[in-house]
Amino acid sequence: MNNKIIIILLSLGALVILFFGIDLARNRADKRSEFDFSGITRPLLYNESPSKGQGELAIYEYADFSCASCKAMRPIMRLIMEKYSSQARHVWKDFPFLAQSSRDAAIAARCAHEQGKFWEYHDWIFENQNVLAPVSFETGARALSLDIAGFTSCMLDDTISALVERDFQEAQALGINTTPTIVIGDVALVGVVEFEDIERAILNAISK
């Protein structure tokens, strides 16, 4: 009798393991398919993508908050948007490949975005680029009068880190390996580029 009970229990255990194994495999497959960029040739615009400007033409900037060259591009992009905000919009794409602090900064900026202050936080990060540490992100949130409880909770939210990861994998699928990389229409501008280079790409894209 005891042997039959043991056999039954072992059979039930095997079924449980098989069930959870199948479920885990499905979850992994779902996670992979969530970021399936096979065949992608252009950047994708998401509802969650931080952007500014009212124009239809998207200026995609793949950047890393720890990147000195990305910091150098900030005043140039500001001038571009001052001139072309009615014709184009600046779309931020996270490509945090330099360090863990890059990814943390990207998540922090996304959390500021949740409270409507992405670009203000974007500027704050670059202004404090050389002193960033985990505690500094909250300092930036306080400087911008964000809700600290909401910001802190957001920093731990997996759905926010997934948005950063989605941009990162998209960039990899497009073959991007340098920050900043600016994509306008069919043109990719890599590294620190001049105002005139971006303007030329904008005008060419608008004319098509």
C-alpha cells in the first residue's frame, strides 16, 4: 500500500514539474517575442517614447546618459528644435551600453517622464553627468519637485526597465553601436555632428 502511495506521489510530482516546465518555456518564448525586431530597418515610434516638437518628421536620437559625446550634442539638438519644432520632433531612444549607471540613469529619466518632466530630467542628468550615483537620481527628482514616493517606486518597476531594454535591443537590431546616433529618414548621423549636418538631413527628408 505504501509503495502505491509513493508511486502515485512521484507521478503527481512529475506532472507538476512538467506543467511548470512548459509554463516557464512559454513565458521565456513570450519574453523573446516581446522584443522581436527581426527584419527591422528603421526606428520604431512608441507611445512611451519621450519626444518634443509638433512636426511629423521624427529625429531619433539613440544615446547614453553617461556618454560625453551625447552631452556635447545637447546644445546642438536644442538649436535644431528651436528652429524646426513645427516640422519635426525629437524622439529619445535609450541605448545605455557604457555602464550600469547608464541604465539606471535611463530608468530614472523614464520615471521623470511618468511625471511629465523627461526633458527637464534629461538636462539635469547631463549637467551632473560626472557625479552620478544611485543617490543622485533622487536628488534630481527633488530638484525638479517630482513626487519622491512615486519616483522611488517607479525606479523599481520592471515595466519601466523593460522600456529601456526595448530601445536597447531595437538599436542593436538596427546595427547601432555608437552614441549618439541620430536617425532622420534614411540617414544615420554617428557621433558628434554639426548643426548643418542635421539640418541638411531634415531638409532632405522633408522634401521627399
